[in-house]
Amino acid sequence: MARRKNVVVAQSGGPSPVINNSLRGIVEAARDFDTLGTVYGARHGIEGVLKEELIDLSAQSAEEISLLRYTPAAGSIGTCRYKLKPPQTEDFERVIEVFKAHDIGYFLYIGGNDSMDTANKIAQLAHDRGLDLVAVGVPKTIDNDVGDSEFKLVDHTPGFGSTAKYWVHAIQNANEENAGSSPADPVLVLQAMGRKIGFIPAAARLADPNRELPLLIYLAECARSIEQITEEVNALLSQRGRAIVVISEGFDLGDLGEVRDSFGHTSFSASQTTVAQKLVNHLNQVGLSVKGAARCNVPGTDQRHSMAYASTVDLEEAYRSGQKATELAANGESGYMATILRNSGVIYSARYDRVPLPEVAGADRKFPAAWIAESGYDVTDAFVAYANPLIGDGMVSLPMIGGRQRLAKIQPILAEKKLAPYVPQADR
Amino acid sequence: MARRKNVVVAQSGGPSPVINNSLRGIVEAARDFDTLGTVYGARHGIEGVLKEELIDLSAQSAEEISLLRYTPAAGSIGTCRYKLKPPQTEDFERVIEVFKAHDIGYFLYIGGNDSMDTANKIAQLAHDRGLDLVAVGVPKTIDNDVGDSEFKLVDHTPGFGSTAKYWVHAIQNANEENAGSSPADPVLVLQAMGRKIGFIPAAARLADPNRELPLLIYLAECARSIEQITEEVNALLSQRGRAIVVISEGFDLGDLGEVRDSFGHTSFSASQTTVAQKLVNHLNQVGLSVKGAARCNVPGTDQRHSMAYASTVDLEEAYRSGQKATELAANGESGYMATILRNSGVIYSARYDRVPLPEVAGADRKFPAAWIAESGYDVTDAFVAYANPLIGDGMVSLPMIGGRQRLAKIQPILAEKKLAPYVPQADR
């Protein structure tokens, strides 16, 4: 048997309602493997490794770890958007140094494509430096943009199902609002996350698979002018008297005053205006085909931390992905990501497997063109068939106390620092 | 016993998660009174009366009426922002004509101050025209701005408790987001509804009654410049590394390109920009005291139709308000609003009573100045003591089917039209 070594778990990128359940899957599964020692959570992802800020997750109470299931986002150990400076540089060397100092033999990275790339590079460098490090990835992103467009590397990522379910509720409830308030506010525009990829706005269709609602869905993939959208909205208004419009935050309606994060990704939520606001302003300026005004909701991060809407299927899969990654790690299978693959058959079921990190890091998933409806403002039944099982069949039961959610309280029990302080390269 | 006459129920203004439960309370209670005949729902409020569009609610299945409990907003019969033209004019006469034609003896109006005023005027005119009409109001508004500032006419309005509970979840979950993502996005600004009155943004404090979170709450009542807010945010950032900022949609940060509805109220959701966006842009322009960017969520109508967050106390009170109004109507007590009054004592309990419509219509509730903290960016424990019981102690159990909410389906069974078509004055 391999000798017992400690584990570091880190999270990267935007959180999800179920990211903590992957973390829980890792912490709880690690107890079952003798080769896995203390599980540390790197505070704020890889930045916590660089700064030697390692939260002892093995020292937390079992109850608090269990409550991670009902705790959204990444508040427990934090996430980051820190991009490690190019390999062979100080940041990477520092990671290896910290791992050596804390007898880390296992590195589990929860994140998207960029994280899988980072995990892979760390594993390679560790090997070069003679450190016996097993690096394993755990998939995570509400955008569902990890892996390939044929869904062979990973069928979907934990987080997407819950955000999809958020949109089911958002559309169903917004439809009651819009139906009731349409004499004053006949157009309700809702802005969906997902950057430039359409899985999240597409999920709005799951609220109305039989296409009974006056619903238009604009994915960033379907370019059209604001004038064309206005025509389509007004045509629907003339027909139905009201309209619900879902539009991707990444839809190209011209300059939004965007800012970029350290990965070079556009941070739409920090832009000077939003796609939804631009559309509403245009609609109200040129005028609707019926009386009343257009209005918009930009729910932003609510989409990725509304715990009440978490999908039970997504929670389960997030947990099992964490478990699977822990098993891969314990088996010494470095350089892989735990993955979720869909079994064939009419009734949905999934299996857990592994895929090489470089394949995931090199993949570039697109929203399948075949799933975009001919109209350009809807998705097809094939998308519904793909995504519908992921929202689950009911509501999660949130533990409550005093009228508030009972969230996990992870104590700041930090590993003793053994190295000199270090300023991450990007912070200098 | 008075002779049996039919009932018209109408809704006005913005909806709430529990408005349909008041409607249900009326429909279900009406079955118990022999003097109450068919209950009609006016489609889109008073506009439906003018247009003689009366939905037969007594003809709906008991199951669908029962499902109104779990159906948010006002999609079932609709609401309106139609302001009846001044009394003694055609609109008012038309209302009386329609009521006569359909043997309406009871008019129940679910709404805020403006609706209570309208209900009162209709009752008076009916009396002048020799129609034996009983008009009763049912309180409703998420803004909690009905009645007086001493809470003697009505302690709180159905709808507020659920929107307050929405904010408890929003802040708790946003705090997990902000704690996790703060290295990239240290400032999360959340825009609250409530126009110019502070009850809704104040409810954010219920998520954190012990003041442990880095939370700033800006009510419209507490004027300050954007520069001062920036200073306060940056001071908190320097201290805690992150900040959650709740700001009222009606906070005065200068021109938003507002539009107004037919009551002359500003429709903030249709403005060209938002308070939250303005603040975020300013923060990002002048720079934060820590690394990273400010972002914002503008959840808009989600605050008044997120059924999963409905307060069980609010649901109960909305139902009982509807019941009480029906009882008042059946007893012939015209010119009153059913009201909720708080019993004295440490443990919260409420009783149901009546208040004269003119008193409600003439009242002008303010957010109590004594409940605003000295800092100007918080509320006091007295507000928490007032509002905390209204959020209830747990989650509502939503009926689900196929992964979607099972919402009430009110059939468009319309009363036969007996009058010539009529174009409401404002539509001419």
C-alpha cells in the first residue's frame, strides 16, 4: 500500500449551489481510504496554496461537513480566479514547495477547463521535481462548458442542473407575474448567465417544454440585431399581448463597458450596463406593439447560489463526482478528471468514470447547433431531452433555524505555516 | 337574511407570492355564506370590470382553487395599474352598470392605498345610484406601505413577509457567494424593491440579526451622496475584505431615466438604468480599497413571485385576510378593509379586524425614523423584532410535477356579456 499522505482540495471560478457537495463528497470519502491523511481546503483556491492558507477539513465536525450539502456557493473554503503564472515560474515552484512542506500527496481541483489545465501542469511539475503527487480534477461549472461538444468526455458538469432548475422556477413564476401584470408591463426580459455559451438560457425552455408560454429565448450563439429582436418581441405581443424574453448575458448587442477577469474572461456582472437593460431601453424607446412598458430582471449571482432551487439530481452527482475523484486519487490515478457519463436508454442514468486531464483542458465545448431551433429564438426538443433529467423531480428540503437557512460553519482551523511568506506573482 | 347576490373580486398593483392565497380565502370562504352567490374574478382588476370580463371562480374545480396557495403573482385573474378616471365620470358609472347587469352585491378589492380609495368611491357612488353594493378591501403589498406609520390601521400587509423572507435567503446565499468569490468580486450590490419606502431593503437585516456579515443597507429614506456610499463601502472593504450592499431601487442617485405608471408612480424596473448599476459603475470607476471589481444583482420581480421563498405566516395571513373580508362583506359591512393587527406580548400573534376604507386611503405610512440606525446604513433591533415573526419558521412545500411547479390553472370561464362593449377612458 502507498504511504499515507495528506490531501489538498481547491476550488476555482464561479461557484454553484452544489460545489460544496463535491467538497463534502471528497471529505467524507477520504475517511474511507487509509492512504489519505488530513484533507486541507486551500483558502480561495490556488491562492490559498500559494499563501500556505490551508483549512483543516478533517478537523471539522461531521455535522458541519454534512451541512455542506445545503450550503451554496463557495463560502466555506472559497474560490478564486487566480491564474497561475506560466509553468516553470515561481508560482508553480511555490505550489510544489507548499505541498512538500505539508506532506501533500493528493491534489484535487474542483473547477472548469482552466482548472483542469492547471491541475495537469502541477502534476507534471511535481513529477519533474520528484514529488509523488496525485492530481485529480473534479468537474464544476453552471455554464456546462467543460469537455467536448459530443458529450463524450463529460455529459454535463455539476452545477448546471441546479442553475437549469433555477430557470424553471424563474420562468414559471415570471409567467404568472407577466400574465397578471401584462396591462402595465407586457414585456419581461430576464438575463441569463453562461457568458457566450447557451446552456443556461436554453434551460428556460424546460419550464415550458410544450411551448405554451409567450417565451423567446436568445442564446449568444444566435446573432441578430436589436431591431430584429424588437420585431420578434412586437410580433409576439401582437399575437399574445405579452412576452417573456430570456437573453444571454453574452449576447452581442454592442459595447456594455465590459471588464475582464484575470483569466481574460469578460466579467459581465461588472459591466457598465447589461444586455437586458440595453434591450429594454431600446424596446421602450421605439415603442411596443401594445400598451405598456418593458422591464427587466438581472438576477446575476442568484442563479448560482439559490439553494432552495438546487436540483436533487445535481446534488447527488456533485457528491458522487467528489467521491469518484477521491477514489481515483487513492488509487494513484494522477492526471485524470472524475467524470459523469450518461448511460444509453430512455430513462436517465449516469455512471462515474475518469478522463485524462489534458483531453478536458484541450476541449472546447460548444452548444450544439442542432439544438438551436430554426426560428433562432428557441431550442429544440433534443435539448429538452438532454437537460430535463438534470433538474430532478422535486425540491430540496433546506434545514432552517429561526427562519433562516442553517448553513455549514467551517471553522478557520489552519495548518501551521512552515514556510516564509510568499506574495503570489500576480499580486506583486 | 339579505338576498343572495354575486361577488366581484379584483386585484390591483404589483403582485406578491401570496396574493392568490387571499383570493383563495375569498373563494373558499364565500362557499360558507348563503348570501354570497357566484364569485367572479375581474380579469386584470378594475379593467376587467369595465370591459365586462368576469371569470367565474365558483365554477373552477376545488383542486385548482386550492392550488392558488402555491401559485405566486396574479396570473390567475390578473392585476392592473388602471386608475379609474375621477368619480362621477363614465368609468365609475360603467362599473355600477356592470355590477347591476351581473347582480353584483359585493365588491372585494385586493390592493394598496389607491385601491382602498377606489373601493371606497365605488361604494359611495353605488349608494348614490341606488345599488345595494357592499365594498370591502383586502390589504396587499410587498412594500408594506398601506396604512399609518403607527401600525394602528394595519400592522403589516400580506406580501411583505414573503418578500422579506426572499431577502433572508438572498442575503444568506449572497454572503456565501461573496465570501467565496471575494478575491475577484469583493463587492456585491443587491437592489431591493419598495420604491421610496424602506421595509423591503430593511428586511435584509433579518438574514443577519446579530450583525456578523459585512452588510450595508441603504434605504431611500437615508439620503447620502454616491461619494459617501463609496467611502463607507471602501471602509468596510478595508476592514473585512468584502462587502454586501443592499440598496433601495428608489434611492436617489440622480436621474435613472425613470418612467411612470398610470398612478403617477415611478416604474423603477422600466428605467434606463438602475441605482445598483449606477453605484457599481461609480465604485469600479473610482476604484475599490481592495483588489477586484464590484458587481450587482437586480432581481426585480423575482422578489414578488419567488414562490419557494413564500413565508408560511404570510400565506396564512393572506388567506385569513381574504376570509375576513368575505365575512365582512357577508355581514354587509361596506366601506371597510379587512386588517391584520398584532396582539401585544412577546410571542407574535395576530388578529383580524376591520378598518374604515377612507382612513386607510388617507393614511401615508412612512418607515419609522426610529428604526433607522444612527450609521444611516442599517436598521435597528426594533425593526428586526417587528419583521422577524413575519418570515415564518420554515419553507413552503411546493407541489411539483415533472420537475416543474404545479401551479393553479384557472379556466377562462367568463360570465356572458350583457352590455355593449366599452372602451375604458384611459384607453381612448
